[in-house]
Amino acid sequence: MKKLKKLSKKDLKTIKGGGDFCKPGAGDICGQYGLECGMWFSYTGGQYIESHMACM
């Protein structure tokens, strides 16, 4: 966790929803924060809700 980069308020304000989701492989933006791009799945009460690519 020591390698994680803190996001500034400016960074947080410029996030563009799905346009800023990560993509695995070349050009993966997660590495600069000490993370890797992966698939995120959301479940509520055992029922699938959504999924998307995210830095983890």
C-alpha cells in the first residue's frame, strides 16, 4: 500500500466516468498508482448487479 499515489482534488474533479476506466495490457494507467487493471463485479444479496474494469 506504500506505493499507492494519492489523487489530488484536481485529479478527482477531472475523472470522466467510463472514459477513464482502465484497459489491461499496453497503456494500462493503473501501474502509475501501484495497481493493476481488473474486472470489478458487484453483487447484492447474491444477485449480480454490474461489472466494469477498474484499478485494483
